[in-house]
Amino acid sequence: MGDTALPSTPILDRAATGTPLAAEPPRPTGSFDTDRRLTSGYLTASTEAIETLPPRPERSERQLAQAETLHGQARLLRRRFLALHADRVYAELTDGLTLHPRLDRLVELAAERFPGLVPTRGQLAAEARLHQHHKEGWEVDQGLFFHALFDSRTARHPPAALHAAAHPAGPGGAARVPPHRPRRPPGGHRHSPRRHRHP
């Protein structure tokens, strides 16, 4: 997706949210700690603003447009942040690459440590009970997170890390990464040069 900024228009009235939300999301600085603080602050405010609106089927045209703008700006910021910092995010969620949590556990950890970056367990559970047309779209934000991880060199090293994360976990929710074994030729046996007998 392109990194085109959305129109800079007021999003929600102060009366609706308590505080005004900047129309333009902050641009990442390149500093992980600074970007983490700015991103979480904006995304948390954006999520709260969305949740002040009525359920999607009950929204007016104006409210639907407000929600669309909020989601669009928030996703723009998520993509920007993860494009720069997916490696650092994954390293933190895996305790310095020493653990390989399942994908659902990765989302839970990210929701706890990077508020607003991914949907919470409660948001996903509520979404799962709705018809497609009534969904808020939190699953899209989870998809952005997974896409960034699968593009991350850190998350893909060793190669089995994310493969293990997608499979059943052992105690504690962390999947065990199988040891690397050299690939054998088809048939399961190693071929050795034939010895020819001379008459």
C-alpha cells in the first residue's frame, strides 16, 4: 500500500471524545522509543474515538465517514511504525528472540506492550460474533501486524521461528522450534557413488 496521507480534516468533535484528535498522525522519527510513545498515544486516542461512536449498523453517514477517517489514519501510522521498527517489536515480544510464541499470543503481547498497535483479545472476540457487514475491521489491523512480521528478517530468523509460532504451543504458549536437519534427497536415503566392479 502507498504511504499517501489522508485528507487533513477534523475527525471528531471535542464533545464526542473529550479531547480533539489530530487529523494527521505523527510521522515516525526513526527513534524506537520516541516513535513507540507517539504511536501508542495516537493509536490509543484513535481507538477510544472509534469506540465512542455507535455500533457500525447504527451510525449516520457522518459517523461512518468519521470512523473511516479514523481507521485510515491509524492504519497509515501502523504501517509507518512497523516498516521502521518491526524487528525491534518482535525482539521485545520474544524476550530477545529466545521465545517463539504462537501468533495469537504474539498479538496479545503486542496489545499489552504497544497499545493500539493491534486489536485486543476483547475486540477480536466481539468482532468474531458479528456479521461481516457489521464488523469494525479490527481483523484488518491484526493482518497489518502479521504482514509486517513476515516481512521482518528478525522474525524470520531462524527460518523455523514463525513456522513454529503458527503451530500448537507447549507449556506457557511458546512453540518449540524443531532442530535444523539437513535436507535429504527424495526417497529419504543419501546417495553414494556406485562402485563398479572390474572383470
